[in-house]
Amino acid sequence: IAPPDLLALLSSAALGRLFGLVVTDIAGGPLGGPDTDWIDPGVFALIGCAAFFAGVTRLTMSLTVIMIEITNETHFLLPVMTAVVVAKLT
């Protein structure tokens, strides 16, 4: 049996990925082009996981830094930071 924190992170990442897949289906067309390069379900999973964890633990800066360090993708900083702040304020 997994600890509740792990289940919460996995379920929030799964919901974020599901949302990313819906966005991918709505966008249509070939993915990987210059207009659709930002559509990646994995990025939505990362943002969903960070937002949920920020809402539960009320961490902001440290969680944003941890998520960016885990992925090593600095261009995700603004979406992750926005999601974390909105989740904390909510």
C-alpha cells in the first residue's frame, strides 16, 4: 500500500496528463511543429502535479525550484510558478 502523499501526487499527475491529452486532441494537426511545440502531455502532468502539491502543502518557491530542478527545463518556470501561486491562493 502506497502512502497517501504518493497517491495524491500520482493522481494529480494523471489528471494533468489527461488534460494535456485533451488539449492535444483539440489542437489537432501534426505535433512537433513550431505552432504546436508547446503541446506536450508530460508538461501538463508536471504542472498539475506541482499545482496540487502546492495547494496541499502551501509551499511556493521551494516547490517551484524542486520541480524545475527535477526536470532541468528552465523554460517551464513561468507555467509552473503560475500554477503554484494560483493553487496556493485558492
